[in-house]
Amino acid sequence: MSVNQNTVADEVTADAKALESSKAERTSERTDMVGKALGLLVLLGDEPRGASAAEISRRAELPFSTTYRLLGSLTRDGFVDYEPEGRRYHLGLRIFQLGQRVSNHHGFAGTAMPVLRRVTEQTGEATILSVRDGHHHLTVNKVDGPQMFRVTSDPGHLGALHTTAVGKALVAFAEDSERQRLLEELELEPLTEHSITDRKAFQAEIELVRRNGYAVMDEENEIGMRAVAVPLLNAQGHVFASLATAAPVFRLSLDALVAQVPLLQEAAAELTARLPQR
């Protein structure tokens, strides 16, 4: 091969490498933008009243221009709604549709709801089914009581593990290594004056839950509300969901709530037999 031919071959190889490098960079950039867009959706999920582009930009620690461009794309695709009057963004109906599909896939909608309704009919209070989502509990189903008092934990709500009955049950009956990790890593932020914020006290609370087989919440998450929860355990004895009865303090004492534990355990056993377990 001549010198000129070698030179041409080297140039072709260099061009090919440059093209591959450029493609890799574009792919990496697209992946990064997808991650940022998903991060914005998570932030909006924590803002029930919505948030402005500037507020989201600050919380996401992204340039305003990037945040504004991503929000525009998410709005066009229906994942985000924009409220012109208040200039605020909210999660869109597309997110609700996807959430409903996930709920249906796991059997939470069709299978769990009749059981929750039956528990509410017998207690006269709200019944809540939750799963763990990282360092939070996620409400997947809820049936309000017939009385004129509505529990605020709607499906899709992310709540603290350390201040709720469902959350404590999810921590207490997790696999040993996972439970230990949560006990060490959870941020024990106070939501009310009754919230547990001391790590040793929280560890003692979780041990009590394990001994009793149920968890209680007494105005630790919300002033004026109490709850009792039991775990739904898989074949290995590890929790995959938790079921709770919640009531205002003026209507049920803590002892009266704990008296509902056998009913909740019966319902939990039925749900365990019906629901796919993770």
C-alpha cells in the first residue's frame, strides 16, 4: 500500500472514531436529560399545590433554561399540566394513567379494594394500603370512612416511614439487612411535636412493633389523627405491603384502634393470598 493510501486509511479510521465518539456523547446527553426530566416529575410529585419553573429549578439545582425546556416537553406530552393564572406546574393526567396501570398490574385496584371496603364498613374508619418506596411509604389504595372526616393520605401519596403506622410496619418486617439499613439511614424529621426523632428511640419502637405484630401512630404524623397497621408478609416472612385503619383522636382512643388489629390481620391474610408479592 502506498503512503497516500495509508494516509487515506488513517483519515477514514479517525473519522469513524470521531463519529462513534460523537454518537456516544449524544446518547449520553440524551440519557442525562431523561434522568433530569424524571427528577422534575419526582419533585412535582412532592408539590400537591404545584410549583413555578423557578421553584422547580432551585429544588432540582438545574439552570432555569434547562428546567423550563424540560417542563415544556413534559407538558406537551401530557406528563405535566401548566396553570397559566398561577404560572404553576402540576403532574399531568398521563402520570395518573400510568399509575393506574401499575396499580392494576399489581392487583391493588381490582383485588384489594373490595377487602378495604369491607374493613371500612366494619370499623367505620378509613382503611389504607401502602407499600415501601425507598425511604417513604406509598399509598396505593384508600377507602374513607362514612363519617364526614377525610384522611389526607390519597393514593399516590408519599409519606414518612418513621411517623406513620404503615411506615413503621414496613420497616419492622423488612428483611434483616434492609431493616438495619433503614434504621441507620432514615432522616427522622419531626412532623409534629409527637414525632420520634431520636434514633435509639426509633429502634426501640421498631422492636416493639416486631414483638406486637402491629404498629401504631398517635399524632406523630398529623395532629388529631391516630392509626394502627399490620404487615402483609410474603412466603419468606418479609413485608411487601401494610394495611392500616386511621381515625381522628376525638372518635377512637388508641386502645379502641388496637382492638381492630384482629380484623386487620384477617384482611391482611386475605390480601396476601390474593395479591402478587414483590
